[in-house]
Amino acid sequence: MLLHLSTWAEIEQFLKRSRTIVIPIGSNEQHGPTGLLGTDWLCPEIIAREAEREKTADILVGPTFNIGMAQHHLGFPGTISLRPSTFIAAIGDWTRSLVGHGFEKILFLNGHGGNIASIEAAFSEIYAEASFAGRRAGFALKLCNWWDLEGVGELAREQFPTGHGSHATPSEIAITQWAFPAAIKLADYAPKIAPSGPIREAHDFRARFPDGRIGSDPGLATPEKGEALVRLAARSLAQELDSFGRELIPA
Amino acid sequence: MLLHLSTWAEIEQFLKRSRTIVIPIGSNEQHGPTGLLGTDWLCPEIIAREAEREKTADILVGPTFNIGMAQHHLGFPGTISLRPSTFIAAIGDWTRSLVGHGFEKILFLNGHGGNIASIEAAFSEIYAEASFAGRRAGFALKLCNWWDLEGVGELAREQFPTGHGSHATPSEIAITQWAFPAAIKLADYAPKIAPSGPIREAHDFRARFPDGRIGSDPGLATPEKGEALVRLAARSLAQELDSFGRELIPA
Amino acid sequence: MLLHLSTWAEIEQFLKRSRTIVIPIGSNEQHGPTGLLGTDWLCPEIIAREAEREKTADILVGPTFNIGMAQHHLGFPGTISLRPSTFIAAIGDWTRSLVGHGFEKILFLNGHGGNIASIEAAFSEIYAEASFAGRRAGFALKLCNWWDLEGVGELAREQFPTGHGSHATPSEIAITQWAFPAAIKLADYAPKIAPSGPIREAHDFRARFPDGRIGSDPGLATPEKGEALVRLAARSLAQELDSFGRELIPA
Amino acid sequence: MLLHLSTWAEIEQFLKRSRTIVIPIGSNEQHGPTGLLGTDWLCPEIIAREAEREKTADILVGPTFNIGMAQHHLGFPGTISLRPSTFIAAIGDWTRSLVGHGFEKILFLNGHGGNIASIEAAFSEIYAEASFAGRRAGFALKLCNWWDLEGVGELAREQFPTGHGSHATPSEIAITQWAFPAAIKLADYAPKIAPSGPIREAHDFRARFPDGRIGSDPGLATPEKGEALVRLAARSLAQELDSFGRELIPA
Amino acid sequence: MLLHLSTWAEIEQFLKRSRTIVIPIGSNEQHGPTGLLGTDWLCPEIIAREAEREKTADILVGPTFNIGMAQHHLGFPGTISLRPSTFIAAIGDWTRSLVGHGFEKILFLNGHGGNIASIEAAFSEIYAEASFAGRRAGFALKLCNWWDLEGVGELAREQFPTGHGSHATPSEIAITQWAFPAAIKLADYAPKIAPSGPIREAHDFRARFPDGRIGSDPGLATPEKGEALVRLAARSLAQELDSFGRELIPA
Amino acid sequence: MLLHLSTWAEIEQFLKRSRTIVIPIGSNEQHGPTGLLGTDWLCPEIIAREAEREKTADILVGPTFNIGMAQHHLGFPGTISLRPSTFIAAIGDWTRSLVGHGFEKILFLNGHGGNIASIEAAFSEIYAEASFAGRRAGFALKLCNWWDLEGVGELAREQFPTGHGSHATPSEIAITQWAFPAAIKLADYAPKIAPSGPIREAHDFRARFPDGRIGSDPGLATPEKGEALVRLAARSLAQELDSFGRELIPA
């Protein structure tokens, strides 16, 4: 089920058979000369909705959390970022809303490496409410990057033995090419494989990575490779949700 | 253009010919027995993307701000809400990101009445930075509810002379029916027209409005009426953006 | 009773017969060439204290919340403003203090249009505590602008068929003229009726409205008209408090 | 001048001859069986307005900051308190508003001992903006308790050699008796002089100080003593403002 | 016991015999030409650990809170400061952690005058949670400056009849000389006794107090005087903890 | 140099030859039946001070940030934790203080895995100030866990081929054994190697890990192994600081 296309009564029914939900979460930020600004929230949305569409499992997909922590990309037009403190507050409110309805397992399917620290900090901020109060929380939060889903990293390394890099990667661009073929963009990449380096603030970032890529050659992406990644990731996500849903929370 | 399907370089180009952007903003909340949980963010997204699709104007549509201020709906499963303070912080970060790129006119196309106060408070919070610092802000923010777009309220009143109400209205449900025909839901509404009353916190709300509707008969909605509303709203939005874009900001 | 001239024991007694209180709330901000900086907090204070003085009802008037959200007026000396976030926090603490004593109906009698959004956002922030916790709040908050009290808007339109405008209006200035005759100021207004336009940040505001008025001709104000407004508003406030006090909060 | 009864143009003129303002600040909290809930904000307001009324100096009195830090009094009905964090934020916004207009010396005339720590913390919070930014602030903030004004403590000790205590003191009650003779309340105090002890949270406070007084015998208060205190305090305040206004801020 | 050199099981045992803990708290800030940057957190740490080492009482010493509120010293390299709001939040988290384990008496042994207001504001912020909720807190917080411990001020005045001053005082410098003889620094002080004046922001501070001292002659310090101060302070601290630990909290 | 044993003038001199500082950062939390509560802040303090003591490089060691993000350990007495939001605010103030003095490279030598996400979130929060403002930050922040220093992980794996685990590890316990031989504690561990599992809130943590260890056998620790780890880590830290200090920040 897609939560946003369901009624409240349908969710009430769903909660009688499952307490698990997946929230696609990403970022809206520059992805090099040809990557879409939405890449990082589109990828987990595409994968989660594909997992739901295949109907091999009874999966509930929440709305997409589309703006993440991308302060370092603000030097490139179109990037929209939350500060970590805002991001943490917002993840908290999403979580408290869902927990209030009875959800006990919330899996955030993440599409942006830059989100990881702030999402984990958000989890700790939420858990701390129970920890400081000396009471049991009764729910579990999980962060799962789509590229860490079972088998997905291996496939990407097989598809792109060189030039994968860490930002504006051919794997993420392939996924959006498959999902949005009309929005495929082309460019001459110079250098073919982008430089690497530390990630700090936006000015520093743009000086180091003038076209926005880090260590990647997005020219290797094809819609077909994207399709293979999505299908594998969707299956692995279904398994991940199943095992997360079965996990016991200590009484 | 849809920002999320564009590259940063395309936005850089866009900024040379326009400084205006529209952000669909709504809420993910119960909409009665048959309304979709996503109704309030889907409606402005549908209208803004339709306005862009028609290509009668050079419009840039940003990502959809899909979770708003819906604390009063938290008594119904599936509702996700930000507290006003979180909502204000997040609108601030979206705005500062866009203003940093050179946008000077940001129109929030809103789909949720419960958002209005917090969006306006957010605007004041952002403007206050310049006002307290004694400097010119150099940008303008505008809140526009889709039902207040030129002619739209009149059309809705004509389509639904009775039973329109103020929550889970036939007009908003008609719009989602047109956009998502596969997700049309049916129910027997009892009473046919829902009660009205004050809006306070979630427990109070559910006690007053047991099935979630306020003053409305969603059974009056049809996809055809939805289509008419979307087409009119899209045209009016294009005009609104044009006139907002032309407006001078005092030096 | 005036809360600030009562003892705690008198309030303890009052709570045995009523759970309702009115808090005058306004702003301290420029009101054009002749309006008092305190106009927006003086007007609701004057009306609420008049309602109490007439002793036709058992009314409790709290201290006046005198600094509101007036960031757009900061370009004019003497304006003091809270940011919306501070305003929301402060209204929250006032409310939690009063609710802790057993008050169940808190009516904020407001004197400043610029406060409305932030007051409503504050209400939602407070209600959200109960809504997120899944519990009944047990109290109700109401915002009532003095010019919206039964009959008051009609009287003002009758008194000032043209030149009422929306800031530094003759009706609010008339009220302060009646209450503070020694502080009546005169000026030649040029133009007689001030311009109108959107309200944004302080620099923008001062550029659009050089003497501080919006759409008004304060020269129409007289103490006599002020007296009529106050007497009518005081009676309507007493009725409003009575009906608000009788309203049932769902169990 | 009273700021709230002035126009913005009058304040603009005042700023050409002085950069100093006094803000009465207090608290709305229980003051024992006979003390007014408003005592702590009324006393500095009475003194500051008296200093202004005597016209021996060109004094500008701002609006009264009437709700302070009184968490420990919340066990008694009628008390309204800000948390320290809210109080600090609000003092910050008041100060930034005034500094933005050109005020360079802001004296907070305080009427509540429980405010002192939070007011000083607020000053540090405001100063820290300049200190962290490595720039000159260009303004000075001063906290002055009315009972610390030149000669006032001596007079109070002379008037009340025993039974002055530290809360609901005869000196503060005498001042409100002089200003509001119609609101003088009587009671049999038992014990005559209230106990003393540490101040912690509200439950602890009410257990230690059942009628709200600390170490005081308010029965010693008379309007005549109040008048003497006000007249002396008003003169001392005028001197204090004069010397504070003359103080040089290092370039 | 030193908490940081204990195991959790040892603390669990300690809590069966005592509910009292002392937290040394100070600041890391300039202390004139010869004072150590750590002076203000070293002094209470030295005294508390000495009290524990002497084993005349069963004392538990927590980790040292080493960064305090020192915004006014930021004009001198090496100073590290929290803003009051951060300081208050951090003291709150320390306290809530300890209270959660069952500690009922937390004594903050303070080494920095500039911390006092913010520590007391922090206490009120923490207490306010119980006060607003209308419940008993069940614990007590105490601020004790080391120079206010029984007899210590008298000894310091005896040791340094002139030139003690209020910042970079010979007494605090003597204590660090005794504890860190290898880090004793020498300088020619000009003037011998530093000037005094108000404390505001960092720029103002450095202009008034060019070498960082206020009213003091640190050249009077000797390790021997430091030892005497520490020994007396340690004994007085043990007594203070004992009497604080015995104090009853009202039911 | 140790900053806390230096004067401001010595730091002013240091800044003429270096812009780099190392801040030991950790946590005060339970470390199983025999580990010290201070383990996680003592380890980086020990290593950093050893690096400084060896005088092979001109290193400046700041005060130790001793309380970190340990909400999951709050179920064990003696743990003191900041919430992530407080931790982020505090790291921000430390950093802004140091940057204000001219430090351009701040290396946080971390001793607690649970700190990592929040420290990185803190860096982003600080960098975001420059990124949102569209200006160059001019400084770089680096997080370095002591076990990730060149060669250290390899040595630990060699010393403890099994039973190293991830909390209350023999390597960290060995380090504190070497530094505090008088505080070595013994216990029978049952099971010998502790279980592993996910880390969530405090109640969940204590249920999964009853004696506080995760996957470790602290009985393998010896002071000699600790000494080897410290000496290697100290040398690697000196190299790390040197290369970090030489790194160019883009203009």
C-alpha cells in the first residue's frame, strides 16, 4: 500500500496485520552535470514503490521525505537543504506521528550519504526521550541505505568496476534514467572520472568539485542497469522489511 | 520545468530568465472515509505540475513540501504532522536555500487550511532576520491556497452548491479522483453532510468529527469535476506567478 | 476581577465558580504620525477592563500581553517585536501556567492583525503536546480580535465609511483617544488616505508606507467614537466570554 | 515620556537627545494572603512612571515586561511564569528591537528577585552574539532592582526593622497600597512572620511556605510608607539613568 | 569515589548508601598574564578531589564540567565559552541523567563567577518541568562557589588583604600553583593592581582590562597559600555535602 | 602544549606558528562490570596528552569534552549523556570560540562510537552557517576515532584476535589500565564474550546487554597492551595533526 493513496480506515486495518512502515528519505541536491536534482529522494521512492507494486509482500510505503541534509551542495543552484537541527526535529515529528498510530518498526530507506549522520542523530534524539524518562520506548527505528540492501552493492560494483565514485554515481543516475527516461541528460565529462576529497562546507565543496561530481563517471549509467538495480533492491527491501518486522523488541 | 527533474546547470540557466518558483505545500492527513491521506499535498502538486505541463508559461515547480501542520488530525491513523515550530524551521531552511541561489519570488501553493497560520508565521520568522538586522531582505514570499486562485472558489461553489464543507471537501477529493482514478474509494456517508465545529486538538477533533469530515459530502466528487478544477487552477496559477514575478521589490 | 490586583486566594475562589479568563494581547508598534505606539495592546486592555468594570458579568481579566509579532514595523522607532518563535514560546508558557491552575477556557482578546497567524500557530503548538501524546487536552483556547466582536465591525464601518484602512485605523485611534485624552496627537496627513499594499519585512514596509499608515485616515477619529466602540465591544466581549465558558469540551 | 503613549516620530526625536531607556520588568505571581499578583511588575512600573512624571529629567519609560521567571510560585493560582529559556529569548527580542532603533543604554528596572539570574543570563546571551562574532556590540544593558536604588534599601530597613523578609515584603506591598488604595487587602497572618528557606520548585515551595510569604510580615505595610519608598526610588532612578546614560562605551 | 574511575556497579552500590554527588563546574578562559586558561575548572576539581582523597567522608565526585559561560573573555585567545542557552541545556542533561539514576542532591561546586547566573537559570529551567506539570520534583540542586565555602573567603581576605580583586585573583592562582607547580608563570604586572569596572561583551572587556585581570595582583599568589586554601575548602566541602545530603525534601 | 595549563598570551604565540588544535572528546558511560565510567573520554585524553608529552611535534591539546551522546547507556548508573541536540549546540560553541581566535584546523579525537553521528551532524550544523550565507568558512573540522589512527586498529586486532567486540573492549580497557593502574577492576565475565545486537534506547539496551558489554571480553586487557596502544596512537596522532595542519583550504 502507498500510504498517501490510502484512507485512514485502510491504515487502521493495515495496523491490525502489521506494525511496519518504510519511509523513503533522501535529499534534493545537485548531482553533477547530468544528474537530476531529485536523484537522492527519487531513488528510494522508486525502489520502495517498486517493492510495493510487486505485491510479493504486504508493504506500506509512507510519503517521501524529500529534503535532507545537503548543506555542502548549497553552492549549486537548485539544492534545497535542511540544517541538521531542523532535519532532526522533522524526523522526530514524523516518527512520533507514526508511533502514535501504533507503528513499531519504521525503516527509513535512505538515498543520500550526507543524511546518515543526521538521521542517526535524530534516532538518538527520539530514543533519548524514553531513555531519560526511564521508560521503554516500544518501537524500533532503522536506517537502511538503498545501496546497502542485500546484493545491491555487489551488483553496482559489477556494473561499474571503475568510475562509480561517491556522488552523482552511475548507479543512482541509472535508476533515475530507468524511471524518468524523458529526463535523461547528456554531457561531456571533464575529467571523465571526477576528483575525490573531503566534504566540508558549500564554498569548499564547489572549489574541490567544480561540476558537482565526486569520483564518478555518470556516463556509464544506462536505464537497463538502473532497472536491474531497482528490481534487485526492491526484492531485498521486501526481505529487509520482513525480517525487521519479525524482530522482537525486549519487554 | 520541474526542479527535481532538472540539473543544477539548468536551474542556473533558468535563474537568468526568471527569479520565481512555486513550491506545492500541503499535509498528509486523514480526509474522511474516502479521501486519500495525501490529498492536501497531492492537490497543489497536481495543479502546479499541470500548469507547468501546459507550457503556456515558463514555470519552475519545486519539490512538494508534503508534511504540514496537522496536529488536530493525529487521532486518525496515517496522519503525519509537524509541530508548528518544526514546520516554521523547515520552511525557513527551504526558503534560505532558494534565496541563496538567487530566487526572489517564492510562491507556496498551499493545499491545507491548517497550514495557513504556520506558513505566515514562518514568513514572519524569515523576514524578521532582515528586519531585526536593519537590512533589506530582497525577496518576497507569497502564500496562495489553490482554492483561492482566480475563479476556483467560484467554480467549486457552482459545482457543489451544498455539502462542500471545509475538510474532506468534494472539490479536493474530485481533484485526486481525476489524478488517481485507480485510488477512488466509496463509502456510505452518515450523516450525508458532516457536522461543523471548532478545530482544537486531536482528541477533541475525533470526538466532534467521528469519520474525519467537516461539513462536507465527498460523495458529490467526480473525476470530471476534478479535471475542470485542475485546468482552471493551473491557468490561474500561471497568471498569479506571472504577476507575482513582475512585482517590484522596493530598493 | 483584574487578576493583577487580586490575591492568589481570590483566584482560587474564582476558579470554584468559573474556569474562564480573558487575556488582552497586542503589540507595541508604530501607528502612523499620530497613533500611540501602545495602541494595539491598549485597545484590548481598555475593552477588557471596561467589560470587567461594568460588572454585568463575573469576568476575570489577566495581565496584558503587550509585545507581539511586529517585525514589519521595526523600521519605525519605538516598535518592539518578538519573533514568531519567541511569541509562540511565550504564549505557551502563559497558557501552561493558567491551565495548571485549572483554567479551561482562555480567550485572547487581540488588538493586532499581525499577531493572528502567530497566535494560531501558538495554539497549535500547545495543542500538539496532547495530540502527539494521544491524550485529551481538557482546555480550549480562543483568539478573538476586538474588531470582530459582535457588532463592532459594523459600527466602525458606519463611523468610518471611508478611510478606515487596516493599520493606524481611525477606530483604534479613537479608542485610545477616549482612554488617554491627554495623549491625543494631531498631524496633517499626506495623502489623506494612506496607500495599501502587501506586508513583508521592515525595510519593504517603510518604503511602501512612509508614515506608517496603511489605507487609513486617522484624522477621522474622535474620543466620542472611541467611547461608542469601547462600550459596544465591552458588552460583546462579556457575551462572548459567557458563551465560550458554557461550551462543552468533549470527554 | 512614556513610550507607549508616544508616536514613532516622537521617539525618533527623543533619540536625537538621548540613547537611554528604562524598561520596568517584573513578574506576575502570588504575594501571600494579601499581596497583589501583579506586585512585582507594578512596583517598577509605578516607580519608573513616577520618575517620568516628576519631569526632573528627560526620561523615556518603555512598556512593562510583566511576566517573568516565577516557576517556583506556580503552585499558587494566578501565577504566570515564563521558563528561563523563554524569558531569555523574549528579553533578547526586546533588546534587539530597541538597539535597532539606536538605543545604547537599556536599564531594566526589576521588581522580582527570581528574575535576576535569568535577566543576567539573557544579557550574556545577547552580548555573546557580538563576542562570538568578534565585533563591538555598541550598547550596554543594566539590571537594577528597585530595592537597590540609592537609599531605598536603607529606607526599607528603617521602616521595617523586623519582618521585612524576602517575598511578599511589606515594602513592595506598601508601594502597591499607595498606588492602588482600592485594592488593599487584609488578613490575619499566622505566623506573624513567615518562615524562610531555600527556593526550589513549585511543590517544594508551597510545602515550605504554605501561604506564600517568605520571612515577611506584610501587615506592616501602609500606603504612606509606600509613598515614601516610591518618591525616593523615583529620584534615585533618575540619577541612575543619568549616570548610566553618561557612561562611555569603549570604542 | 571518583565517578569516572568507578564502574556502574560501584555507583549502583554507592546509591544504596547515599544520594548525593558533587560536580565540579567552571570555565576555560583567560586569567591574565600568568593565570592558567583552565583555572576556573581546575580549582573546583582540585578541591573536590582533595575532599574525596582525604576519605573523611564518603564523597562521590562526578566528572568536571569544564566549559562554562565566558562570552566576555572571548577577546583573549584560548577562551572557550558556551552561550547561556547551550550551558543551560547541558546542565539540564547532566542533571536529568543523574536524577534518572536516583541521585537526589546534586551540588555544583563552581569556580567561575560568570557562571552563577546561568547555573541558577539552568536550575530554574529544570525545576520548571515539575512546576509546570504540577508534580513534585523529588531532587534538589545546589550551587556553591568554592570561595563561599565555610571559612574560605575569610582565609583569602587574610592572605590577600589588598589586590585580591575579582578576576585572575591571587587565591585561584595560588590553588593552581600548588596543584601544577610546573606550570607556574611569572610576569611584571602593570599596573600592579588591575582596574575594575563593569563586565559586558568581549570587545568592551578587552578594552577595559587589557591584560585580562580585574582588580587583582596575581603576583601575591604562592603555592603554600594555595595549599592552605585547598585544605580548608576540602574540609568545608565535606561538611557542606554532609548537611546538604541530610536535608529533607518535602513530601 | 596543554591549553588549560597555558596562558592566553602563550596561545596567542602558538597561533603565530600553528592554526591546529586537537580536542579529546568522549563520553562518560558504563563500560561493563570492570570498565571505568570515564573510559571513553579518558582514552583520547591519555593519547592526546601522550602525543604532546613526547614533544616530537608542536601539538596543542585542548580541554577534554567529556560528556557525549550516550542515551542508550542511561539504564546503567553513572552514565551521563547529552541529547544529540545539546551535544551539537555545545560542539558548535566550542568550535566558534576556537575559530574566533584564529584556529583553522580542529581535530576532535574521539573515544566513543556513539558520538560519531552527532559529531558529524554538529560539523554540518556549523558548516551550514557559511553554506547558507554563501560565504567561505575558512576552517576545517575533522573527526578522528583513536582506534582509526594509523596502525592502531591493526595492533588491537593482533592483540585481541577474538573477544574484542564493540563496547567495553579490551583495547580501551587496557589503555585505562595503563594510565590508572590503581583503578584496575576484576570480575568473572559470564558469558566470557558478551552478546551483540542493535543499539536503540536505554531500556532495550540493558535488556540485550545485561552487564553492559557488547561482544567483548575485557578480561583480555593488560596494562602492557594498553601502553603499546597508547604509544602507537600518540605517534599516529602527531602525524595526523601534521598532515591535517598542512592541508590547504580552498580560497
